[in-house]
Amino acid sequence: MTEGTATVVRRIALGASGLGLLLIGGFVALATGPWHPPLPGGWPSRGALGALLDPVAPTALRVRNWWPPVVVGCAMTAAAPALVGARRLWSRRRSASFPLVAPEARLRVRALHEAVAARVLAVDGVADCRVRASDRRRRILVRARVSLHPGTAPADVLPPLAALAAHVERALEPHSVHVRFRLRTRRRPTLRSGRV
């Protein structure tokens, strides 16, 4: 099972269990009559006052007209952040590729990461590069963390990186693309001498 499939299966299981618990809780809260599930064998029988809560208070609340809408409203308010979060996760998963100009042509995010990283690593003085791309608010944001070799000045690599940013923006032209580079210089390893 791939990582993406496992994530989808986990999300479906979590959503189904949450929905089931919400339905069970709503059923118990909105039931019109007393609900006494059978106890397992060997447990002591419940007497008239065997409930943890006063059995009269929930019944008195159910008789009032405001109780069911309040319970449903509180449940929906509690579930709304979870639904918004789930929607964001699904939209991120769907945006794992960007549509291109040609009909039915899409660019996978991983391919964009690999292409930009390969071009950045081809620049003299670059030691390492990590690229991330995201589709936010109808624009593509490409962020690259570039590590330079010790002794390499950032001014030496900025012109090729600016040209690469312009190339990426032209390649994905129908979209609004913003490319950011974060540069850092790797430090030379320091030799430490220990006492003998």
C-alpha cells in the first residue's frame, strides 16, 4: 500500500468513526423515551437510582422545545472545524498536480520539485537544494532552500537563480507563479582537538 493510499484509508476510517460517534450521540441526546442498553452478564443489576445522572433531569430537558436544536447546533459547531480541516486536506491532495495550457495536460508537483532542484543543483557553488511547491489562492508558490558551498558568495549564484525563476514563471505562464529562494552558506567543519 502506497503512502498516499494509506493516508486516504486513514482519513476515511477516521471520518467514518467520527460520523458514527456523532450519530450515536445525537440519537442518545434526542431520544424521546428512556434508553437502557442491556448490561453484560455478571454485572450487578441497575436499580431505580442506578444512573450516574439524575434520570429526571435529561427527561425534563427533552420536553423543552429549545433542547434538540441546541444539541444539534453544538454538535455542528464542534464538527465544523474538523470538516474545514478535512476539506483543506482533500484540496491539498487534489492539487498534487497543476493544470497546463494544453487540454487535459497536468504537471505533477513532484516533477516540478525534481526539475527545479536539478536546475538549481547545476549552478556552480550550490551544495544542496530542497524545493516545495504549493497552490494557494489561485497562484503557485515555489520555495527553494538553497545551501551554498563554503566560500561561495550569494551574489555569484543570484543571477542564475533569477534566470531560473523567470524560466519557471514563463513555463507555467497561465498561472500566477511566485518563486522564492532562501540561501544559506554551509559552514566549514571545525576541527576540534581533544586533550590526551
